[in-house]
Amino acid sequence: MHKHVQEALKILTEVGIPRAQLNERSALCLLAICDLKRKDAWADAKNPLIGITPIMEFASQHYMAKPYAPNTRETIRRQSLHQFCDAGLAAYNPDKPDRPTNSPAAVYQVTPEMIALVQTFGTPQWSKSLALFKKQVGSLAAHYAMERDLAHVPLKVAAGKEVKLSPGEHSMLIRQIVEVFGAHYAPGSQLIYAGDTAKTRNGAITTTLRYWPWAFASTLTARCRTS
């Protein structure tokens, strides 16, 4: 294991990342979002916008004997980067917070506070920088969580009840169907499910809705062409 991987693990441990994320995969993710190559010093760390595939390619090129398998993408996203964002170490789509969750253009970026911290690793300033980061991290994580929350699409499913859908055209379509189609064709019914969206070859988007009670059917599939 390269010394940078070991050092990245130490950084993640000291900033309080959960035990489940204290592994080589998460260490490689930190090195990738900091663009820290084998011969670089931590003072050289940067904060590029970087997607999951480039993260995997970076790790394979600079620190691994063999490349990551393509099906590792979701593990990296769900088991490392998601926790980085929750902890205020990284930001998700900081250049475009309303980018759809499943967009191939989705990117991550190490936060300014985290990059300032890692650049002091191995120096006399580390302890002071770590204490400052830990003082910031509560409000920092809440700030980035609020930004992600503002990008969600609100949907009223019943009187006084609201859910938030992930950003993207599918969610906008679901909201339009519920507010327009559902109100017209299922009056007095309550929406109990909205999801299962897919885009067809002709550009239409299929969305499944379930209303209760509804005398005609329990599942409605509506199709609407997007511009």
C-alpha cells in the first residue's frame, strides 16, 4: 500500500469518517478528489471537479495494480463519496446543484475547508488546522446538505404531506402528472406511490403512479414527450 493511501486513511480517521468507510477505497477517493499523485506532497493537493469514472481511472492509474471493475461505480458512490458529502469533505455537483442524480455529468469536489486541512498534513500546522476543521464541520455539513435539499423537487402527495424528489426532468414530470393528470382523472384519490421512470426510444418518459382509492385501476402509466 502506497504511503499516500495510508496517509489518506489517517486523515479520514482523524476527521471522524465512520469506521465502515475507513478502507482503501475511500482513501483512493480522497486522493483522487484532491488530485494527489504518487510523487506529490499534500501541500500540492487541488480541488478539481471530478466524476466517479475519472476517480476510478485516477486510482487505477496512480495507485492500483489493476483497474476497478465497471460495476464498482455504485459502491464508490454509495459507500464512500456519499459519506464524504454528508461529512462536509466533498460537495456534490457544486457547479450545478440541480443536475439529475443519474446524470453522467455528475461531479464531486473537495470542499475549500477540507482542501485547506489536507494541505497542512504532515506539517506543524496540522493539529491546529484539524481542530479548526472539526469546529467547522457541523455547520459545514449542514450547509452543503441544505444546498442539496434546495435542488430537490417538492411534491404534495396528500393534504399537509410533501415529499422531495431528486433533481431532474423525470421528477419534474412526476410533479406535473400528479398536479395536473391526477387531479383530473383520479379526483378525490390519494397518491400513494410515484416512481419507476424510464425514457423510451422515441423520447417519451414513462412514469408509474398509484392512487387509492381508484375504481378503474391501481397503477397508471403516463407518457409525456419532453422537449
